[in-house]
Amino acid sequence: MSLRSQARIGHRLHHIAQREALYRDFIVAASETYGRALLNNEPELHELVVLYGMTSRMRVVSSPNVIASAEKTVESIIDAYSSPNMTVLEIRDLVKSGQPIDPLRAFSEMAREELREF
């Protein structure tokens, strides 16, 4: 294998690792913020700013589908802050009934698909 091919492969692997880390960090931050939003009506602005920052970083390296999904996730979190607070029992009942409460599902699937294609 030529040095040029090895460098290209190394560069590609580096970019994949960066995207994986960004997506993982976004999922962790968004899930924590969403959990607080279900139980609270006062958003932590710092947390929302972090999510907007990660979404902006995605605009540089990600596909339009992943970016749109990240934006929709952040919108869902903001909507959850303006919804009535839920108790843990209410959340459990929603999960048991099969109602969708996972705003990160679509993002996770889009990110996985993009990483698979890359």
C-alpha cells in the first residue's frame, strides 16, 4: 500500500472517530437535558447553548439529514420545558404504554446510518 493510500485511510478514520465522539457527546448531553425538561419548566440555558454548539459543529461535518435530526431533537427538548412537568410514575406509564418519548431515536438512527456510509 502506498504512503498516500495509508494517509488517506488514516485521515478518514480520524474523521469517523471525530464524528462518533461528537454524536456520542450530543446524545449524552441531549438525553440529560431532556430528562431535566420532563421534570422541570426552567431550562438551564448553558445546557441548551451546549446543544446548539454541538449542532453547529455538525453543520461543518455532517449530512443535512443528521443536522435536521439534531435540530429537531433540540426543538423537542425546548418543547418539553414548556410542557407540564411529569412525575416518574407518569414517565413510567408512558414507557409501558409504548408512547414515543425518545426524541433522540431519529437522530441516533441517522447518525448510525451516516457513519455506516462514511
